[in-house]
Amino acid sequence: MADLFESTALGDIGLANRTVMAPMTRSRADERGVINSSASEYYGSRASAGLIITEGINVGPKSNAFDRAPGLWTDEQTEAWKTVVGRVHEEGGRIVAQLWHGGRASARGLLSDEQPLSPSGVNDDLDRLQVWALLANGAYVRIAATPSRAMTVREIQDAVNEFGVAAANAARAGFDGVEIHGANGYLVHQFLSPTINLRTDDYGGSVEGRSRLLVEIVAAIAEAIARSRIGLRLSPFADYNSTRDPNPEDTYGGLAEWLRTAGLAYLHLADTNAWTGAPDFGRMLPIFRDIYRGPLIVNAGITPERAVEIVSSGEADAVAFGRLFLANPDLPARIRAGGPYNPPQPFGFYGGSDLGYLDYPSLNSPRPDSAP
């Protein structure tokens, strides 16, 4: 029986323990997509995680669902991430870059007045898409999504190339690997859905066709980073961003067959519906566990106590925590101690200053009322 605090390996990425920091959008880059200087402290203070998965990092200028999300397609962006990665490594941690393309979940105001791209231009549900922006007064608010248009084959190939360039930049920045964001209703997830992807060419139709974008992205990334350092995040049942797959068992059962021999470092399953109190954990695992035998991370709505059970039972190799890691920089130590846990404060989730970003105390932080 494995232990939550036992070392393991996800492909060629060695972990000191099995607590993973989940990717969490924080929206604190500048207008050029350059991650802010405070990110080094934010990520470095959480380096006791077995693995840190960064917030979603845009692979190019046509991907942006959250204003002020960072990028990884320019030299300036790459240099800023190099500082973050260096700090995490100095603290003994491991960190991978989550590569992200928002696809149709965006708005012209975030894309230099360009129309968002999508598999087929499905726009009957714009009110369900999550697009956020920073106002001039400092408020971070949800904004209306702009109708998307169907991508040409050339634009699909351009997107694949963007993932490859971002992966090469991640390698230059020193990341221990990358994770492909194939979840939460963003571009890869959109292509997997038979409701959002209505294409009749090689990128649509069958599960194989709808998976082609993902397969090509993996191949492009593998030009820069070994497959044993590439992870994949999926959320088969997610309602978030209205991906609406009527039969996810078929879609992801077929994808599991490909994953079985793809040689990736790990699969990261996100039970996104657990955020709203409707968990699908029990439905997700059977789709993959009978076919895919590689390293598995699970995430969303999992308590520390349940995480211990999941790892000890062999249901998964590691557990990713989101808001608990946001609010508790030293989360592994707190789990060992049985708490207490800082509660997350929504006011600082997205955008803004270091408030709600760097001010969550560790167990050994001085008490506010203590005197020297």
C-alpha cells in the first residue's frame, strides 16, 4: 500500500511525495502575458508539493479566456518563467507548465479584436462560457463571450505548432515537464466533444478524428520534450464551458486506448463537477483504469482524508489539491499535522495585487499579535 507522503515517479518526473498542486488561474501577468515578479515567491513557497502544475499558460496570442493570464510564446515570457522555475528548484520542488489554448471560450477584447477560434463555430450557448477580464478600476469580472468561428485546417496546424513552440520555451525555462490542458471546455476538450466539434474532415466525426488534434499536439511537443515528461489533463464529464458530450464513456474509452501506448508521463483526471457538488469521480475511473495502466493524478473536491484513502487503495498515484494549496503554502505539512487549514478568500483569486496571493500564512509564520 502506497502512502500519500511516499516518493513516486510520473514518467521521468520524480516526486518526493504524492500531493500535487493543481493548476489554478491567478491572472497576475502583465498586458504582454509576462508572469509577475511575485510568482517566484508564490510558487516557491509551495515547493513542498510533490509536483506543482502551473496555472494555465497561453500557448499563443489567439488563446485567452482569462485576462492577464501568462503566456509562453515570447522570449520575455520565457525569461520570466525561468526565474519562477529556478526558485522552485532552489526550494527542492518540481514544476511542470500547463499549456493552454482557450479556443471558443474567449472574447474579442482579449484577442486584439480577433474572433475566437473553435472547431465548428458552435455559438448557441455563449452565456455558459467563462470569460473574465480586469477592469480599469481593478475589479476582475466575468464578461460576455464573443461568437467564435470554425478553424481552418491551416489554423488547426498553427495551433499545434504553438503548443510545440510553448513546449520548447518551457524546456528553455527549465520546467521539469509540461501538462496539456485537455479539460474544462477549452480547445482540446472542444475538439473531443461531438456536440462542439461538428467537423466532417480529418479532425471530426469519429473518436479518432476528434482526438487527432490532441495526438498531433503530443507529437509536436515531443519534438522538444520527451513523452515521459508530458502529462495530460482531462475532465470527461465537465459541465464547465458547456462542452456537452452526450456519451463521454465512448469518447474517453476510445482515448484511453490511445493513452495506453502513448508513453506519457501521467494522466490527470479532473472531476470538475465536484466544484458544484455533483462529483463524477466514481464514473471517471472505470473508463480509464481498465485500459490505461500508467501513472494517474486525480483532482477536484478531494479532502486530505479522502486523498490518503485514494493513494493507499491504489485508485490513483497522486492527488492534486487546488484551493487548499492556494490558501495553504505548506499543505503537505498541514496534512501530516491534521490541520489546521487556512480557508481560501475569493477576493484575491484573480488579478490584483499580492493580497490573496502571497499573504496566506504557513504553520511556522509568526502570529500577527506576536512581538519580537
